[in-house]
Amino acid sequence: MTAAGPSQPRLTPAELASAWAAAAAPTVPKSEQQIKQLLSRLVTRLATAAAAVPVDEQASVEVAAELVAHGLIEPHSLGASIEVLGKGLPRLTELRDVDQLDRAVLPVLASLASGYVQAYRHYILDEQEATTQALRQAKHEAELELRICETRFREIFFTSAVGIAISTFDGTVVTANPAFADLVHRSPVDVIGASLPELLQAEDDKMLAEAHRRLASGELTRFRHRRQLTATTGEVAWTHIGISVLRDADRVPTHYQTVVENVTELHLLQQELSTQALHDVLTGLPNEHYLMSHLEKVLGTAVPSTMVTLCRVNLDNFSVITDGLGRTVGDAVLRSVAHRLSDLVAGQRAMVARLGADDFAILVEDGPDRLDARALAAGINDTLCEPVYVNDCGLAVSAGVGVVHRHATGISPAELIRAADAALHEAKRSGAGQWAWYDAPADARQQARYQLAATMPGAFESGEVRSRFQPIYALDNGWIVALQALVRWDRPDGTVADHDDCLALAQQTGLVIELGRWLVHQSCSVQQLVSRCPTSGSPRMRVDLTARLSQDPDLLAVVNNALSSTALPAGELRVGVPLDALARGHGDVLDNVRVLAELGAEVVLLGAAASLEYLVYLEDLPLGAVEIDAGIASRIAERPGNDSVVARALRAAIPLVHSAGATVIVPGVDTAEQAQWWRDAGADAARGAYFGPPVWPQELYNLLTTAFLNRQR
């Protein structure tokens, strides 16, 4: 080491600090600026120590301690520092005037090295002590946590309501909590050392033994099982059993852990809910869900020779009892019906179910004795007709019964139920207290009708249902006096539903009201066009109402809206009202008839028969015309002549109608002879095939023009 010569430039402390940082502190976890500031300060202290007389070696020791304290402890840090400082300190500007500089720098560097070694040794000792303390603290905390966990486990183990037992692989119980002892009806002392399979009443349970084997081999991690335990007192407990394997620190299986939970209350609750879900609350009978489930089992396991009988039972007019005597009395009668139907099939492989408010079903399977299905169907009403006394009132009911008796194979539960429904509907059509067999061909026809009825609203919406008009001719001069509005449904398959068929289909879905309102508006619109035809004369537009539309409270609003929207005078409209609608005595029908007449529309009574009933309405209501019942007109067509009672009654009644100021119209006149008979009888007008078929609205102009020209000849 030599003092700086003329060729060696002087260094500032900052420059020496930068060189020192680059050589000795490249990996110190501090920023470059912080390192340079630190080393620049230490360079200044070392320069001061070297310039002192005598040399301040203690300052070098303190600088070394500060280097260690600030993390300059890499293996090369000391050597790099001595090398850089040995070359740089003599070149410091601050030491240029120091005599014998080399002799001053060497003690400084020696003290720095000695101090660094001493400080580094203390650093290592401190780190070792800190590590030892940390290990002691970690061990203490782990032992404390272990004691806490053991305490918690024991607290949970011995206070848990769930039974827990730990056993060896041969089934010997090593330890168990009080809850486990209670579940197996043993004292805690007796459980220890006992056989676990014996305690669980599973000595011969191969499934449980196989589960233990698979758990021990590692094929299963845990096993759950539902088991019934029976005490010596006969008390039954339902349990959920869970088994898992306990392993040591090396993951070697050592014991089984068995957890047993008493779920008796849950089991009973599930049974109760199942009973409520599958049984009728009022009668206790199986409900529809239960019946369907049972049917699936019966039909699914049947052999081709198996017969099954299903009776669908619907009480007739049961609302008479509930509305007249109250729901409580009705419930008592329903319970009686349930008991009687059950007694009727006692001894049979049978199920009686309640499907709805007053709907029941009886399912009878094949048994040793061949069932007489006819006797069963007849016996239902025989057993129900016996009065049941409720609040001193003797009450009896009848029922419609639909019967299906067939092979149990080749049919689904839903199809069997539907077949019984179809038979029930047929029985209901026959009146109260009737029963009927399932008739497959008739059901197919009826099902086709239902399909048409179901699709008719869509067809009406899409315009497939259109209006046509049947001319009504005066019998005396052949003039067209009215145009009857009809509907016709031209289906995409090429088939056609005429007016009566359309109304019958519409009745089944409720479309009949909307269809009738639409026809009223169509009639007024077409009549407006007809009245503008100069050759038309004065035919009125006639629209016949259904019984339901006749009693519609909104009928007058419908008619008024149609008249006002088409600017049609009410006097140009004829409205047909069915006799049976009047016969029901519904107040709205009578009011509608009177108000329609007051508006100026002519009201036509439809369906007048040979009886005198219609004459009452003719006398009491402002009727403008009477149309003979189609059945009576057909009878006259089949038996022409004047000698029959019906013919004489008609000939006598027509003058009475005239005397009341009304005209007589005849439907279904198909021949000239029929037209002549009614002309001779005094009828005023007629319609039918003899006069021509219904026409489309666009054909009315030609029809009326032709009729006008014919009158001119």
C-alpha cells in the first residue's frame, strides 16, 4: 500500500463509498441510495480515524460493528471491503496532508478486520439464541394447542348427543362416550371391551363386515348405514351409523371410529309426512299419488293372464248436501262413503282411494276368487243408498260408476285411469246412480271430439272458422225474408264441421260465448252490406244465440256495440233464443229478450214443439217469430199426412201463434212436398235443402239478385 502518486487522482468520500458499495454490498436489502449514504458516512469516519494522532483504532472497530449491523455479512464482504479501502483511503482528498499515510491506514484496516470478525461472531451467537428461543416458543405453543385440542375433543366426545365408539380391528370397543352407551342400552363400563358388532346387533350382517374390510384396506374412506336397534324392552330406535378409520402418524390404520346418531324422531316424522303425502286427511284413504304409485307396481309386475278392475266413483250432486247442510255434515258423509267402499271389497286384493272432493276409485287385483266386476259396480250404489245418520238426519247418496275390467298388461297407469274416467262420463250421461263399462271404440270417438274441441280456439283465432248464411224463404211467395248466420270450420285435413257441430264443440271449452259474440258482429256487418243492395228487398239478418249466450249479462252490450259499429238499425236484426234457455227460468234470459225487443230487434223463439209450453212464453214475452223444433219437423217429414196427433197439434197451434202476432218458421224442409205441407198448415217461412244451401258472404249479392229477378218474372 502506498500513498497516492501523481498519476493517481484523488477521491472524495462519496466516490470511494460508491466503489465500496459496488464491491462489498451488491445484495444488501437496502436501496442503492441508502447504501451509498451509509458507506459515505463510514468512509468519513475511517478517514478521521486515520488522520488522528495516534490512529483511532476504536473508531474502526465501531465501523466494523455498524457494517455487520446493516447486513454487510456476505462471505466476500470483509475481503472486498479491505481491498477497496486499502486502495482508496490513501487517495482520499481529506488525507492528502497526512504524514506517513500508509502507517496510519494499516492500523485502521487491521482494526476494521478485527472488529468485523468480532461483530460477526456476536451476530451469529445472537441469531442462534433467537432461533433457540423461537423453537422453544413454537414447541410450547404446539404443546399448549395440543392440550387444548385434546381437552376440546374430550369435551365433545363425552358431551356429544351423538354416540361415538373407537374399536380395534377385531371389533373390541376401546373407548366410547355416554351417548353411545345409551343408544346400545348398556352402561358406559359395560361397553368398554365389548364386541362392537354385538352392540350394534350386527353379528350376522355381511354388509357391515364387508364395509369394515374395505375400510381397513383403504377401498373406502367412510361408510354410512341406516340401522334399526331394538332394546330388550322392545323399544325400537332408528339410527344412522357412520364408520371411518383412524390412522397413526405414519398413516397406518389402527382403529375404527363408529358414530351412531339416533334419528328415530326424524324417521317417525318422515313416516308421518309420507302418510300425509300419500293419504287423504279426511278419510284416511290412499290419495291419487298413492294410487298411481300402486298402479305402476301392479301393472309393472303383472303377467299376461292377470286381470285388473278399476272403478271410478263420483258422487251424484254431492253439493246438495254440503251446500244445504254444511261442510261438516258433508265430511261425515264422505267418511261414511269411504268406510262402505272399503267394506265392499274387504277380503279382496283391493285398494280404495279418494281422488278428489267427491271422487273415489276402487282398484281390485286378481285374487284366488274371480271377481265379478258387474256385481261390484252394481254393489257400489247398493251399499251407498243405505242412509247414514248425521245430526239426526238420514242421508244417502248415489254415484256414477265407470268400470274398466281388462288384462293388466299393455296399459299404463295413466291410460287405465283415463279409461275409467271415460266410462264414468258415459255413466253420468245416463243419469244419477248409473254405471257403465269402458267402451274403447266409443272412447276413441269421444277422444277425437275432445281433440277437436281443444284445438278449436286456435282454429277460430287463425280464421279457419268462418260465417255462412242460410236463406229463409216465405212459403207464400218464395221471397227471401231473412238470412240465418251460421258458422263452419274448414279444417286443414279437409274435413268440415257444420254449424251445430261447431257449437257443440265450442260448448266444451267455453269458446261458445266468444264465438256467439263474434257471430253477432259478423251478422250486423253483413246485414249492412245486404241492406245496400238495391235488389235485395228487405231480408233481415238472423243470428241464433246459444243457451249460454242468451243468459249472458253482457249480451245487450254486445248487440249494441255491433249495431253502433256498423250503423245498423236494430229493426234489421233478428235474434233467436232457445226454448230450453227460457225454460230454465234464468232471470237474465227474460230480461235480455224484453230489452232486445225494446231496441227494435225481432226475437225468434227457437225449438217450439208440439206441446203448449212455448205458448206461455209467446203470451208473456214480446216474441216476433217462433221456429218449430227440428225434431218435430223431421217427424212430419217422415210421416206426412194430417192424421197424426203431432200433425193435428201443429195445425191447431200455428193459428194460435199468429193470433199472438208472431210468425212461424220451419227448419229442415228438404222437398217440395214438405214445403207444401207446411204451407197448407199455415207456416210463414222455411229453410232447408229444398230452398238451397248456406252461402258465403261474397255469394249473397248473386243470391239476392237472382231472387229479385225471379220475383219480377
